[in-house]
Amino acid sequence: MWLKNAQIYDSRSHRFRRGDIEIAGERIARLGGKAPAKAEAIDMDGAFLLPGFFDCHVHICVPTDAPDPSRLWVNALPGEIAIYAARAARRLLMCGITTAREVGGWDYHEIAVRESIGAGVIEGPRLYCAGRILTITSSTTPYYRGMYEEADGAEEVKKAARKQLAQGADLIKILATGAITSTKYEKADAIQYRPEEIAAAVAIARDNLTHVAAHAHANEGIRNAVEATYRLMTERGTYLVPTLCTAAAMFRDANFARRVPPHFKVRYEKVHATRVANMKLARHCGVRMAMGTDAGTPGNHCGDNMQELEVMVEEAGFPPAEAIHAATLGAADMMGLVGDLGSLEEGKIADVIATKTDPLKNVAALRQVGFVMKAGRVYKQNGVPVPFV
């Protein structure tokens, strides 16, 4: 099958060029040139083709229409969380996210969704899951009873990390600091895991040939997570996943924002400008970036993930090509998948998305993805989901 009459994105030169793409099975067979006259083909009508995007920070089990997370899933029926997560995963795919890193699910329902997607039973991006988030003893654990795994001290952290892997996790997620969506009794910038506890999680990840994702807000927490600041992150190749869009997403609907707990609103208002400033500094220091939205926070819905690139461009000063790189090749590199994903190249897996207008000229075009292909299969065409059999 061919995708013809297209503008194809070159991730190395950051330019589009006209040409056709041949898809053979799950992979790109030929790139550029012209499809044979009688070949099976989809006419892209001059659309702008890009590689499938990554979101490296999602929570598909968390209902984002709930302004107060303190009682999430308290009365959930059997299967309800998994059904919600499956629908969220489908929304990710339909907006152009073909690969996602799930960094805090809920009682492993997200892993069941990952397995169902992999088996072809339901639609969604390829998921890489962390299982439960490792945390210190915390007043916030009851908010997220199915998301957090309490563990204090290096030995408990090792045991908890091994438990996540045994449940099918692909990576380990830890809290280096508190969170904005924690209780009013916890400070968002307070230290959680100490260096020796972080080292314990990293040791288990290394033993199992995977990696650790660290939630970190405060400077000291970031230092504990990567042993220094942005300069050392640059030297070591540590990736930053900024999640800038959380505040914008929550405040977009004024009626919704009014129902959010007051301490959440105050924290979000204060932290957004700091996050943007830190993002600018990190970019100046040459820190590697991978796109992530933190979809799952209040008002931050799966399916609107491309809003993160708008914030990166419009507020943090990223050229559109750099923001796209963070959501494609950069993210693929961070996740060790750059040999198969992240760019449109011969031999790579055929994850392809398309917009009608040029996202290099207006990054908002990415919020109107009209075509989605994952591993050579079309899931959305002409802005309409393709029937899934």
C-alpha cells in the first residue's frame, strides 16, 4: 500500500518534501519517489505527514472530568476503571499519539489495557507502563489508593520496584518530591525520596534492563533525582519531560476550575510561570526534551495531548521543529525505541500521522490530526475513525 501525494517530514532537516510512501506490512518499505499508477494507494491530497507522536507522561486510568481527585474510584464497579482506561487509550491514538508512557496507573488496569491493545482486541497506542508510583508514607496515598505504592527506606523501595515489574510494569516511577495534586498537608516542593532510596529504585531498574521516571518539582528534588541541575542533565543525557500544559488545561473551563480544591488552584497558578521559566533555562542549557502532558490531571484530557506543543512554542519559545522533535525522535531516543520509531525512514515501523496544514508554520495544526496509522494499519482517515474489526 502507498500513501501518495503527500508532504513528508524529514526529521533530520526539519523540512517537508513532496513524495509518496510505500507501506509493506508494519514497516515503511520506500520513502519518496512516486507510487506506481495501479498500486493500492491512499491519496493524501497534499497533507503534511509526520511520524506518530509520543506522549511520555500519561495517566489513562484517572478521570480528568473530576475536579477533586480525593475520592477517585471510591465506588467503582468491577471493570469500570479498565473500561475508562481503554477509552482514554483510544482517544490518545485518535489525536496522533501512537506511543505513550503510562507513568502511574490504577491497580494495574492500564497493564490489562496495554495487553489488549497489543493483542489487537482494542484500539490504542503502544503503551509502556510503570504500574504503581513508588512513594514515601504519605497523606496523599488515600487520594490515589490504586496509583501509589508506599515504601520507606532503600530495602522497601527495592521490594516495591520488584513488585511493579512482577505485575508487568515496563519501567519504574518514583516520587522525588511532592505533587501539586497532593493534600493540603503536603508541600508540592517537599523532598520525598532521598538519594539512597532513588539509587535503590535505579539499581532494580538496571538489573531488569529498564529505566526510572522521577516526578520532581523542587530544585533539591531534581538534584536528588539526577544528582545535579540542568548542566549535569546535559552532560549525562538525562531527559526532561516538562508537562507544561497542566495549568492551561485546568483553567480552560472557568466553571470546572471553580470546583477544583482551592489549594490546587493556588499551586497551579504559582507553578506555571516557574515551569515555563525552567523550560527556557533547560533548553538554553541543552537539556534533552521528550514531550509529556501529564494527561490525567484535572481538566487535562487524553485526546487533547497536542496542546503541550502549543505551550512549548507559544510560551516557552520553542521553534515548532524543536517541539516536534521532543514528541518524536527525542522521545523515541529516551525510550530506547529510536531504531524503530520517531521518524519517517525506510525500515522503520509505519507510524504516520497527517495534518492538512503545515505545523511548522502554525503548531496548532497538530490539534487537528486527520490521519492516523500505527504499524501500517489505518485508524483514522479524513478526520474520521476507521471502523475497528
